[in-house]
Amino acid sequence: MEQVVRDLVALTGFSAQDSQILRENAAHLQQWTDELTKVFYDTLYAYPRTAQVFVDGERPHREITLHDWYLEVISGQIKPEFWQRQWFVGLMHIKRGVDNQFLFGILSRVQLFFMDKCYQDFDPVKATRVFVAFKRMTDVIAGLIVESYRQQYLHAVERASGINQALIHRMAVVETVRMIVEIRGEEQGSSS
Ligand code: HEM
């Protein structure tokens, strides 16, 4: 997990300054929690493929989860357990059948909701700074969730099948090259 955090931080440019901006504005950003939670679940419950992930009576529990997640994100207090908690979300999502396109779809909505709020409440320079801090932070989180999902999936297949991950990876590459050849033709497939 640590390497995945380092990769995401390096490539997004997420920094201590972003955490600080969130921390300094946390009291204000907290005011958006209920509205953000409502947008999040209204969207997921309105779309049949995401609505079917949830069981009857679950919404209040999920709202609390998201509420707490948002408050922790905007607190800008990043302890090692913080990244560990984001990593764990990927495992819960596998368990509950939350596909990664659902994650990215709703993340986009969360980020744009947050952006609108920033430009409504702050002057444009500050709005950009706060939004960028939140965007980098939540992009790192999404990357962690998606990668934990992928790694855990492989790990689970390794444990259940007894085939080690290096071999699973090799089989995936061989099969994929075969498929590329089918799709694009022999010459291109074998040259890439
Ligand atoms: C920005 C996107 C998302 C974030 C930040 C997020 C965050 C979380 C968090 C913090 C947890 C709790 C993990 C734990 O128990 O420690 C969780 C679990 C869960 N999430 Fe997500 N989630 C996202 C997207 C989604 C989407 C798109 C769905 C449904 C389509 C979904 C459905 C669930 C479900 C069903 C659980 C498991 C609850 C349980 O069984 O305890 N999440 N998520």
C-alpha cells in the first residue's frame, strides 16, 4: 500500500500544503456535509445499477459512513491509518459488488459539487486553492481504492486457486496478447 500512496502522491502532486488548506478551512467545509451526502446517495439510488447494490433499510448506515469519510478527508489530518482506511474501502467494495466505474462516476459528482460550493462561498483565488486541494486528495483516495480492489482480487484468486500471482499475471499477459492479435491482427499484436 505504501508504494501505491507514494506513486499517487508523486503523480497528482498532492502535498502537505493541500492538507493544510483543507485543515484551515475544515470548519467551513463541514457545513456542506449533509448536502454532499444527499447528492451522493440520491444519485446512487436513482440509477438502477447502483441502487441494486444496496439492501433494504441500508441508506442511513451508508450516509453515516460517507458523512464520517468526508469529515476525515476535509480535516486534512493524515495519519498512516488514514490511507489504510481508504485501502480497506476497496475490499468492502469487492464484497458488495461496487464496480470501479461506479466509484469514478460518483467521485466526479462529489468533486464538482465541492467545486460549485467553493466558487459560491469563496473568492475565486481561494476557491481554486481549496478545490484543487480536495481534488488531489480525493484523486489519491480513488486511486488507492481502485488499486486495493485490483490487488485484493488477485490475492483472493491466488489463495483460492493456489496459483501464484506472478503466474496469474503471466497468464493474463499471454492471453491478452492473444486477444490483441485477434482484434488488431497478427503483426501488431506480436510487436507490442
Ligand atoms: C467516492 C466514492 C466512494 C467512497 C469515498 C466510498 C467510501 C466508502 C467507505 C469509507 C466505506 C466503508 C468501508 C469500511 O467499512 O471501512 C464504503 C463501503 C461501502 N460502499 Fe463505498 N464509497 C464510494 C463509492 C461507492 C459506490 C459508488 C457504492 C455503490 C454503488 C458504494 C457502496 C458501498 C457499500 C455497499 C459499502 C459496504 C458497506 C458495508 O457492507 O459495511 N460506495 N465506501
